[in-house]
Amino acid sequence: MTIRGRAVLIAGPTASGKSALALAMAREQDGIVVNADAMQIYDTLQVVTARPSDEEMAQAAHRLYGAVPASTRFSTGQWLSAVNAVIQGADPARVLIFVGGTGLYFDALLNGFADVPEIPAEITLQVQQEIQALDGEQRLELLLREDPVAASRLKVADPQRLIRALAVKRATGCMLSSFQDKMSASLLAGFSEIDRIVLDPDRHVLRGRIAMRFEAMFSGGAVDEVTALRALELDPALPVMKAIGVREIGDWLDGVISRDEAIKLATIATQQYAKRQRTWFRNRFSDWPRRVV
């Protein structure tokens, strides 16, 4: 195994300043910025997904930004394969700076990844509807019948993990643990130093940044991007079609809502998303150093 130098992991909610910090580090240390955001991987939506600008990317090496066609459904496993190619192609002495808001990417990068087949959305929805009327004990009893290993690993009846285990069992006929027990190794195993940072701005400061960001996006190219995306006539179920701003701007283009309403709705959706990100990072990355910016 090639012994490599330093890797820096910068996680945080949207609009927390991750990209700016990563760029500053890369410029200071001749580092390579590697995208760890599930939406910024796609092309077409540079402004809408707050991907670094062309000017910013020209100031330091950036990888995996806008690298995948919008028509693609890009999985975590595929992202790991792409990251592995970046790592193998980089000078071992260069600092790699992984930055983004997709917690699952960081988790897979550090701890390995279970390559579970894609689960049809209708099966997941069916499970969600089935457990709505059940209390925590009843949910665990259901999981115990269908996937006793997953049930034994749950300390509490976490709805998302429970839904995931049940959906996998029903879609594949195999217990989730059969995939998890074949997890890939951490891609960072060969690095001599790994620094972790979670950006954690004040909640009110973050909400203000989000509000200003989408106002600027709307007048800074987001409308043209959504128009171009719609022209592709893609499957509405594709991940890129669910990027915050696509539906809101689309409704404005169709005359369903006003410009102000589109900005308001997209801002609210982004703030709600940022809240979910903060909760995820606090629960899963509680041992990562926090930085208030």
C-alpha cells in the first residue's frame, strides 16, 4: 500500500462556508479539493447547487465537480470508485481536501461501504406507510421477524434505519447485514494523517446566509440552468431533479408562483435541509472538532 500524506475532511450544512475554507487550504498547501456533495457531482446545475465557480476552481485543483451527466443516477458506491481513482492518480505527498455536505459520503470514505442494490422507491414508500401506525415496540417486532440481525443492531427504533432494512429485505430477499458484512475498506487507510472538521455556524447566521444565497442564485444564472435542465426532459425521479430550486424555479417559469414566492419556498426548503444536515453531523460525527464560522 502506498503511504500517503494528509487528508482533510470538511463537512457541514449548506452555506456554512465549506467551499471557501477548502479553497483557502488548497491554495496555501497546494492541495486538491475533492467534492463530497451528492448534488455538486452533476453537471448543468452549477449555480443552483452552489458548486464552486469556474474562477474559484481555477485557483486550485478541484476534482469530481460537475463530473457526471444530469441524466445519471450516481450512487455512493460509484462516488467511492471515482474518489479511489482520484487518490490513486494524485501525488502521495499532496494534501487531499474532501469537502461537502453529504454525510453518507464521509461515512463511507472513513468506514467503508456496503454496496446495497438500488431499492425501488415504491417499496420504500410501501414500508413507510406500513410503519406509520406502529409504535416503536411494534416496529422493532416487525423488523425482528423480517431481519433479526438488523433488529439486534438497533438500539432504538430509528425510523430511517428500520425502513431501510425492511425495504432491502423485501426488494432483494436478503437481510441488510448480508451486504453490510461485505463492506469495502476505508479509502483513507493509507493516509498518515487525517484531519476532520465540521463547520457549525450559529443557526440564525446560517439562516440569513441561506436567504441571501438563493436571492443571488435567482439573479445569477439559476434560472438559465433550470431552463436547460428542463429542456433535457429527464425522469423527474432522478436525483438532480430533486435539487432544491429546480421545482421552485420551474413553477415560476410555468407561471404557477411568483418570483418572490419561488425564492421564499426555495429558501425555506434549504433551511430545512440545513437543519437535517446539522442533526446528522451532530449525531454521527459527534467526535469531530467543531468550527464556528
